[in-house]
Amino acid sequence: MSSVRAVPETELMSGEQLSADDARHTVRRYGLRRLLSTGFVRFRYGDGFSHARAFGLQLALASVPLVIAGAGLATAVGVESFSEVVARTVVAISPGSSDALVEQAVSGADTPQPPGDDGEETGGDEGSDRSEVVVVLALLTAFAAATSAFAQLERGANRVYGTERDRPVLRKYARAAALTATAGVAMAIGLLLIVAGEPFGEAMEQVYRWGDAAEEVWDVLRWPVGLAALVVAVTALLRFAPRRRQPGLSWLAVGATVTVLAWLAGSGLLALYVAVAGTFGDTYGPLTAVMALLLWANVTGVALLAGFALAAQLEAVRAGQDDPRLPDTDDDGIPDTLDAHPGSGPR
């Protein structure tokens, strides 16, 4: 539930009400520290943490079948060597105590010929059909979970902006599916290049023997390309996810930049904690990779909705609204606009 002021759509304001300053000048005039502080207040009172957890869960549910589909798809099209690259990469980025579980999950997608009742392998056509079914089901599951995640992101963005209702259900999930196929793919590429870029390059070098020079070029290029893909993806989400008319891209770029920086910082701290804290692996054992994935997905959700909150607060400041919270003069926890008797107006 949100208890923040609705952000006015500044595109609908008249020329006298709309400031001519661009985003950079507005941030400088208002103060970056003050903007970050009030943006966090909007994030908190817009129930950003709850929506970030819901988005993170759906994102984690999409990640596992997507990895299985990637390995299985390589085998289905006859590129077993790339399936090995996927397996090596996933095992490399997973915590050590869960390597066996992760390797079993990935390799299970590219086993084309299960043994028959007499102990011998079944026919190649039957095994191939089984592998194709696994790939199709994994892709459909990943796409459905990702669509649900972006639909949840719309709900979180609407609450942060103070919008009370989401789009009608068909429009909401159709837009979420479109965002999955566009911004979601760009975000996945960016995350792959940054999070798994180094072990992916090492796996490619080990499997395809592409040489040290190619690996060095890969290590240099993956950062700018990955960051650019993330900024484009987050900016698209800021533009098209909320149920409102958004301002120009220069205003949304501020929130997108903060989202990427917050995500990089959060992911780095999480990776350091998992690597340094020996009790993390001891506590969860084979499920360490699952718990790390859930924590990372939650960090991703918090970073995204924090970017939405900052972009929303910047636009609210532009429209002359400083305090993002709805007024609560009697301090009973219920905003004055909601704490009214039936049939009476707001107090």
C-alpha cells in the first residue's frame, strides 16, 4: 500500500508552471543529497521494499529455467561445446558448496538419451524429442516468470509514483510481455556481460581455444557494452512501465544511472559477503547458490525501484512538491485523505 503524493504529470502542465531547467540544473538547484534523501522517503512510503522482494522472487524463478534452456538449446541444435561453456560459466559463478547441485541441474537439460528398461540407451529420435520438450518448457517457464516480474515492477512503480491502480489486466500483461522481450533481453545481456563476463570468457577460451588476445579484448569490451545495455534497459523500463505519461529521457536518465550504480554496488557487496563469510556456505550447504540468487534478485529489485523513486521525486520537485508523503496531521498512521468518515471529504 502506498502513502505518497501522486507525482503530477509535468508534460500536461502549462508553460508557466513547467520549469525550463533541465534535469541537471534541477538536481543542482535542489541538491543531490536532499534529492537522494527525499527519494528514499518516497521509496519507503511507496512500499518499495515489498514490491522489490516480489519482483526479485519472480526474477529468480525466471533465471533458473533460462539457464537450463540455454544449455539444452545448445545441445538440441547440435552445439554441445557451447552447452559446456554454459555449464562451466554457471558453475564458476555459483558458490563452491553448491557446485554439484548446479552442475546436475545444468547437465540434466542436455541429456538426450535416457536409459531404457533393459539398461540400454533408447533411440536417438526419442532422446532428441525429450530434449526439445525440456528446452521449450524451460523457455516458456522463464518467459512467463519474467513477464510476471515486469508486471510486478509496474505495480511497484505505480505505487512509488502515487498511482493507485495498475493498467487493466490484459494491457498490463501484454505490456509486461513486450518489456520482457525488449528491455528484459537487454538487461539480461548487460547482467551476463558484467556478472558472468569473466568466467564466460575463460570458458570460451578453454572450450574453443580462442587465445589470450581475444580474451583480453573480451575483458575490455564487456564492461562498456554491458553498462550501456543496462542503462538502455533501465531507461526503457522507467519510460514504459509506470501507468502515466513520463517526461523526457534526460529526466529518466538520472534514475537509470542511479539504478545501475546502486545495482553494481549492491552486487559487489553481496559477492564479497558470500566469498568472505564462510558461514554462508556452511549454513545453506547445497542450497547456497539458490540463496545467493534470491539475495541478488532482491538487490536488483531494490535498485530498480530506487531508480523509479528518484526519477519520481525529481519530477515531483520539478512540479513544486518537496515532501513525498501524504499529510498525517494527527499522526495516527493513516493519511488525512484516507482518514475520513464515509460521505465526507478529506480532512
